[in-house]
Amino acid sequence: MLIRRLKFLGIVAALLVVSLGGSYLFAPQWLLQANSMREAMNAQLEKRSVQAGDTQWVYYEGGQGPTIVLLHGFAARKEVWLKVAPMLTAHFHVIIPDLPGWGESSRIPNASYNIDSQVARFNDFVQTLHLQHFLLVGHSMGGAIAGVYAAEHPDDVSELALIDSFGLNFKENDFAKEARSGKDPFIYDDRAGFLRANALAFEHVPNIPGRFIDVFVKDSIKNRAFIESTFHELDEDSQVLSLQSRLDKLTMPTLGLWCHDDKIIDISALDSLRNGLTHAPAISTSVLNGCNHMPQMEKPQEFVQVLTSFALAH
């Protein structure tokens, strides 16, 4: 009987190995989706969907307490927040959407997805979910959207946190020069291009197996036209300084959090933020070492500590 059980367990184990190996080789996207589901469940997040304005929004929601809304950056999606989500849902009601046009949220062909258009769509989302007096957190492009939204709808936003945010004045770096020349550094069509793009955003590029990289490459190729058109929209002067021109309208406690060695949005943007917040009742700034443009992924514990301390202080 014992031998039969051991044989049975051996067969089950072998089938699992074959199944996982087959999935990795022939359907790696399934494994990535399964891992995202696992991380979301671990964070006690549920995936939901709602029609708000012209967009079918897909978002994570979970946890209890004061509400925090997290907005991702350019060419990203809601999953970039999954490392910090378990530490936040323990104390907060967390909402993490895919911004319109990105991730699983819907996209309208030939429509504008610049900062101003996204702010209008985000307002539809806020009104549809009846959100009030929430902490709004935006990273990179999401930071510009969050900041402009807070300037235009100050009664909805109790506190604002801007993470390596786009839309501010900063010392021109190599990334900005390349963007100004008309080249989109986020476009890639092979594994080498994926690694180059990641080297722009990470201090230490994550070690991702090749077949998983192929999934991201395929997604980039599929969405190339949208990524390029949106990138060029954001390169317009009105968008590059979309947040800078509205800093004096921010009337809520505001946090600026940057990675010291950000290669995309230079840390000098933090000075522009601090100097422009002439009407914010409280200004907090924090700089993290050992990361580049993705502190929520490279320094999740430090990120949550700063954000939680800011939220509790106000």
C-alpha cells in the first residue's frame, strides 16, 4: 500500500512538472497571470470592473480603513503595486486601477490619452465609485495625473503623494534628451530591447526568465502604436510641465518621494515640487537610495514606511 501511494505521488509530481514546464514553454502568459492572481490574493485584493465615462476600468480593491488610490506610470499597469499592496491593505482601503488605455482597462482608437484627458477620465472613475477624501498616490505619469486631478478637485483629495513624478521641471538628463530627439526609449521588439528599457527604470534589473520576457515583448509589439502616440502626446510642452503649472493650486498635505538615482525623472524635480507648493499646508519629502525609477518595486518596505507615516501624520 505504501509503495502504491509513493508511486501515485510520484506520478502526480511528474505531471505537475510536465504541466508547468509545458506552460512555461508554450503558454508563459498563463503562469504570469497565475502569479499576479496569487499576489493579489495574498494582498486580499479582488479584481473588479466598472464602466465610468468612456472607459471600462479594471481595478484591484481590498482592505479596510482610510482609502488610498494608487496610479501607475507610463507603459505600466496595476500589477506594479502588488509588492506593496499586502502591507497597505492591512491598514487601508486600497484601490489600484489600470489607467484608461493601459493594462486591462479599455482603450478608444485615436482618442487622446494625455494628462488632461486622463484626469477627466479619472474624475469619472472617482464619481462612479463615490470616492471622497482619499489619499491619492501617483507614480511617474500617474503622478502628473494625480497632481493635476488634486489641483482641479481639491475637495476629493485629502492628501497627495507624488512618486518620481512626471510633469515637473528637472535637470535635463540623458533620458530627457533622447525623448526630446523624438525617440521613445520604451519601445522594444526583442529581449535585448526589453532589458535596455528595464535598465532605464531599475537600479538592479530583475532577473526574469526568457519566456516571460517574450510575453512582455509580444505585448509591447501589440501596443506599439498606442505607446508611441501617447509618448509623443506627453512630450508636448503643456504636458511636460502639466503639474508644475498647477503646483500653486495644491491645497492639501503633499508628499514627494524620489529615488536618489532616478534616470528618468531626475531628482532635481523634487526641488521644483517643494518650491512650487506655495499653498500646501504641509510638505513632506523623502529620498530613497538603492533604487532608480521604481521605488515601490525595488524598495517596497521603505516605500510603504514613508507612505504610511505620511498618511498617519495627516
